[in-house]
Amino acid sequence: KQEVTQIPAALSVPEGENLVLNCSFTDSAIYNLQWFRQDPGKGLTSLLLIQSSQREQTSGRLNASLDKSSGRSTLYIAASQPGDSATYLCAVRRRDNDMRFGAGTRLTVKP
Amino acid sequence: SQTIHQWPATLVQPVGSPLSLECTVEGTSNPNLYWYRQAAGRGLQLLFYSVGIGQISSEVPQNLSASRPQDRQFILSSKKLLLSDSGFYLCAWRGASGTDTQYFGPGTRLTVL
């Protein structure tokens, strides 16, 4: 059974700091891994999708890496801003309709 | 561009009452559709998914059911709500390819009293 773990559960940083969020998964036989952002009381917004054959994806200040063999992904946020405050979720897709989510990392960026 | 709608946005229902949540997708055809529940302090739990009209797969046993009467419409129902049905319900869609991004709707906050 695929288990997805995100560490830390919560993180508070001052504005401008670079930070890394971690995601680990137990079954390396995945199709892809997706990072999402969730604001309080809102749905999930897709940030980055990494296919199983890829090592990383970048979008603006965000960079996500994937090491499938070790079951790890990281989301790097450069020059963090207060608007980045949200919960960040990673999810791995194993078989076609089997997407497993981590519990998320709640990020607070202080002005 | 594709858009996904959910309604209602919030709902407060008494125990034992029926439930109907609706999800519609615009700008795509033959999507895979999903219902998730997010309980307070817990991760997302997949409840149902559908790969086509009338095709529903259930991931967990419960008193909920789902239907897909049209290609881009997905409905979550219950005949009698339980307190444990409270949570944040999210609908999502994805293209038929296994490598496609999954997109989520704005969610419905259900409180059962």
C-alpha cells in the first residue's frame, strides 16, 4: 500500500527565506507526483507535476525534484513571500486512478 | 480553458437527512472524475471515481453513493447523513491519460449536526 509522508507538518519562516518542503513515498512504482497548494477553506491548486521519468520541474520561484528510487520529492520555494502562506500537499499517482496524498505542510511566511 | 464547479459551497444538514452535492466540468470531454473527502486534520480520502457515464468505482465502504448522469456531471449523494460525514468534499477531474495533471474544484463544506 502506498504511504505518503510530508515533513515538517508545519513551518514558519521570515519573508525572503528560501525553504524546502519534503515528501516521501513508500512505493517507487509511480506514474507521477504532483504538488498542490491549498488555502484555508479552498480547493487545491496544482503547482507542479513531475512525471516518473523526470527529475525536476520549475515554475517561477518553485522547483520540485523527484528521486523515484529513494521515494522522495522536495518542493523548493525561493525568496518566500507572505502570499506563499498556505498548506502544501504532495500526491503520488500509482496506478491509473490511485492517487495518494500526504497530510500536508502548513507554511507561514511572516512579513 | 477548463473549469470545474461545485455547489453548494457550504451546507449544514441534520443527521438522517439526504444529501446531494453536484460537480460539473467545462471545457473538456470524457474526463476522469473524482470525489474526495478531507476531514479536519486529515489528508484527502478518495471516495469515488468515474471513467465514463454511468461508470462508478467506490474506494471505501460508506453510506455515500455517486452517479455520473452526464459526461461532465458528477453527483455525490446520501440517503441518510451521519455525523461522521462532516467534512470538506472536493471534486476533481483529470484527462484520460495517466500522466495528466489533476485539477480540483472549490469544494463543499458539509456540517452534519
